[in-house]
Amino acid sequence: SHAAQMQGPEPFARFRLGVYRAYHDDELDTSDFGVLLTIARKAGLDLNHLQAHWKSAAGRERLQADHQSGLRAGAFGVPTVIVNDCEATYLRLAYYPDNPQERQEFFDELLHALTHRDYLQEFKRAGAAQ
């Protein structure tokens, strides 16, 4: 994701959506290098740049720092939204909306609730219809 993010917001959004769908919809192993390359290719990323970052010490250090930050915040699943560098909220989505505007509105509303509603500790929708 870091390497994809370095290629700009649009390619990164396509890559992130591809990873999400591969993992959640297609049940692929997104830790598999070949799977990630296929997703990156479909997202139109520069594969040489992507692979160079994956293999670099700087790329590994950034990934390790993000992982440690997530652990400190209490992250335990994907996707997890971390607010204020310390508050982890895990999400389980029935699907990832295709419409970019709808995705942005959802995450804006979620972020607002998580940062402005200090009384909100947890919410669940067990058995919600798809």
C-alpha cells in the first residue's frame, strides 16, 4: 500500500480497492507477492517502482513502523481505522461500495462519529442484511 500510495491518490485508490476485493470477495491470499502484483497490474501501477519499494530497506522500515503503531493502538483486523494515533476501530463491511463518493462520505461520517462522539465506545450490527 505504501508503494502504491507513492504513485498518487487515484492509483492508490484502485490498488486498495483491488486488495480489498481480492481478500474479502475472492478470498485470495493478499500476502502472496504474485497476487499483489496482479492487483497492481490491474490498477495500472508502475510495477518496477512498486517492486523496488517493496524490496527496499526504507519500505520495510515504514511497514514495520506502521505495524507497530497499529499494535500500540489496538488494531486486530483489517480494515481498522486508527484515530488520533491511538484509537483503533475495526470495521467489517458486507461489501466495499463501488461509488468513490459514497465510500468517501461513509468514511467521513465514520471519522466524524469517532472523533466527535466521545461517548461512542462500540457499535455492532450482528446479522445485518446485505
